[in-house]
Amino acid sequence: MRWALVKVSLAVTTMVVLAFAVPLGLVIREMARDRAFSNAEREAAAVAPALSITTDRDQLERVVASAGSDAGMAVHIPAGDGQRALELGRQRAADQDIAAVRKLGRASTTGVPGGSTLLQPVALSTGEIAVVEVYVPESEVTNGVGTAWAVLAGVGIALVVGSVAVADRLGVRMVLPARRLVEGAHELGEGKLGARVPEEGPSELRLAAIAFNSMADQVVQLLANERELAADLSHRLRTPLTVLRLNTASLGEGPAAEQTRTAVEQLEREVDTIIRTAREAKPQTAAAGPGAGCDAAEVVRERMAFWSALAEDEGRKWRVAGADRPVRIPVARADLAAALDALLGNVFRHTPEGTAFAVDVHNAEDAVIVLVSDAGPGIPDPEAAMARGRGSGSDGSTGLGLDIVRRLAESTGGDVRIGSSVLGGTEVRIWIQLDGRAPSGGGHRQLRRRRRGRPTAAFKRS
């Protein structure tokens, strides 16, 4: 479309320039010719009064010299009343042309080598007709014509180039929004739900961009609702199932108790499969924009208040540190809550009753670090646990909790690390990047310095 507009503009502008420039060039040439012969007529008219008074050669030579064109002017006086014919200056016109002008009594022009001549008849006092011949060279006839044509050609080229440039800009203005719309459609089809199209350009393309963005927003909203449903399933089912599984330990031994424990484990596996399927079927959305996110400290306090009731039933000591002031992170509230529930659920699931646990929030320069640690036996193979979190299909736990946490951290450019906690058990470190860059070792070193210099907070028992 862009090149089509350029070609059309080039063709139309070229035709318009030729339609105006060619006639204008011809007019300029005719004007230059008329100007040259008008000057010749004025020179001939300057000699006419003297011819009507006298035919003396000396006086006429002085008049011709005063006219300033003695080299290009000739005077032809016929013989009469006993006076011989008189010829002044160089004759260039043919004798028959001079005789025709004398006979007709009106001026005329005739071509001669190197230019043209103006033949002007003048009546003498004797009644005879003299002819004044003024030579007009070709250079004077075309004086200024070449320059004028060059100016016209330059103006025409400038108009053509300008019209092509304007057409190209208009083509870009039309093609670029259409190209962006196509690219946005491709990105949306590939699952990049953050793809949007600038609402600019011609009105039709702008309306198309508005419709596309509205459709993309609807798609994102539908998938967000699906994600919320998956998170709601996690909150509604995983936590009661964890409590139910823990309570089955108090049933003692026997076929009924064993069947109950087996049924609970089977139900947990089915719930894990349903939630994993829902999460894996969801395409990845774009990162949260400026101003989006939640207060990590508020979410930590809220989830710890929820889990503290179960901690009281099992005699677990717990503590929260760093959640006494707002800590803003570019993560949705529901996502952070799901990640905390997954990690805390693992603590209750894989550590004995009475095992202490803690949640710490550290606000570094370019990141926020959330630590979930416990005093349990620890994880003997952290790499295998992370592999299960990536859906490697390894034996043992489904790794759903670590998968939720990993997705949360990687959506901000951060990561998840598993290590040994100061309580003696496992520590899961969630690195949430604030500026979208890859995590650096500086923040981890800063965290270690802060932890060494900070006194250990007292554990609470709900």
C-alpha cells in the first residue's frame, strides 16, 4: 500500500508539472522574443523623426550612433527627386524583403544568419518610404530563457520529490498501524496476552485497534478468571485436605483408618492433577505494569493469621519478621497468597507436629526476598525438589507448591532457591525482582549481612 501511494503520487505530480511547466516554458520563450523585438522597434522609432526631417548622411549617422545600435542598425533610403539612394550600416535582410516592406508600408521581421531583423518603414518628407533595419541576434531572443527553464525544472523536481515524500509519510501513517495490528494479532495468537496495539493512525485503523485491544482485554480477563478459579481451588481444597490428612494420623490403626488415609491421599493426588492441568493450560501473560501488584507484608500477615490456627492445634511455634511496614511488589495479591499457602502447606505436610517455622520479608535495593523456613529435617536433595517443581515427572511429591512459587518468582525476573535455614531445617527463598532484571549476587550478600546483624525474633505460640 505504501509503495502504491508513492507511485500514484509520482505519476500524478509528474503529469501536473509537465502540464504546467511546458506551456509556461513556451510562454517565457515568446516573452523573451517579444521583449527583444520591442527593443528593436524602440530603436527604429528613435531614428524615424530624423528621417522625416533630413536625409543627410552625416546627420543620420550621428542619429544612428546616438540610438546606441549603430552596429546592428541599417537605414535604406531610396533614390528620388534627383537624390541618389542612401545606404547606412550593414545590410542583412534580402533586397526583396526590403522592397516588400517599402511597398506594403508596414513593419515585418525576417530571418537572417545568426538571428532576425526588424524592417520598419518610415515616410520621408519627399514622399518616399525609407526602411530602418534593426538586427536582433539569436542570443538576445533567447536571453534568460535557459535560466527560466532551469528554474522551472528545479521547481518541478522539487514538487515531485515533495509529493513523493508526503505520499510516503501518508503511506507510513496508514501502513504502520496496519502492520502493528497484524503483529499484535500474531503475538496474541502465540499466547502473548500483553500484546496491545497503539490506537493511532487513520480513523478506520484506529477503530480497528480499539476493537483489537478490547478483545485482548476480554481474553486476558477470561484467562484471569480461570487463573483465579485455579487459585481458589488451591485455597479451598489443598488447605482442608492438608488438615484432613494430618487429622487422619489420630485415627490409629485398623482397616477403616488405613482406608481413610488412602482415600485422603488419593483425593490429594486428584486435586493436584486438576490444579496442575488448569495451570499448565493457561498461557503466560505479560508482566504486571507500573502501579500493579500488592503489599507483600499485608499478604504475609493475612496468610500467617490463617495458618496460625492450625499451628496452635499442632503445637508449632512460628514468627513473622519484616512484615511490619508496606513492601510493594509487582505481583498479584492472589499469586503471592497462593505461593505462601503452597510453602506453608508443605511445612505442615512434611514436618512433624511441633516443628517451628517462620516467614521473613526482606526489602533489598532492587528486589524483595520472602523466606519461608522451618526447623524440620530439611530437604536432602534440593535440586530434585526443584526438578519436580518444574514438572519433570520425578517420583515422590508432585512438586505443585514449588511450581507455583517458581512461576511467581520468574514472572518478575527473579528465582527460587532452596537451602538450609537458621532454624536447622529447610529454607525456601523467593527472589522477587522489582526492576525486571536478572537477580544478582549483590542482593543475596546484602541479605546475609542483614541477617547476621539482626537479632533473632522471638517465636510465637498462637
